[in-house]
Amino acid sequence: MLVKEAIDEFIVAMRQAGKSETTLRQYEWHLEKMADWLAERGVGQLGEVSRTLLREWGAELRDRWSPATIKQAVCAARALFA
């Protein structure tokens, strides 16, 4: 399954679970940014995503975003891959 397809399905499942629109927008934004980052590294399939890649992504967030924004991004990724 493509990473972007998995994100779309995940957001639908969260909507069905009754998550707020704010949460849905935030998670979707962060996960799309992560998907773009993965695509830049040639990763498009969900099965190609490794813990190492996710750690690299998280480390790079520290160079760009505030701690609160990083926390949201990591929470969104954890929820997707749980």
C-alpha cells in the first residue's frame, strides 16, 4: 500500500472514531509532510518505511519546528504506524 493511501485511510478511520476536525487537520498536515519527506528519499510504499527512516525524519524536525509542533508530528506518526 502506498504511504499516501495509508494516510487517507487512517484519516477516514479517525473521522469515523469521532476525532475533532482540528485533530484531523493537524494529523493530516503532519502526515502529508512526512509522506513528502519519505518520497524525497524514494520511499512510497508503506512497507518500505523503517524505524531508522522515522528516526531520521524526527531528527530533522528538530532543525525546523518548535517542540510543540514536533510533538504533534510524532504523535500523528505513532498513531498511523500503531
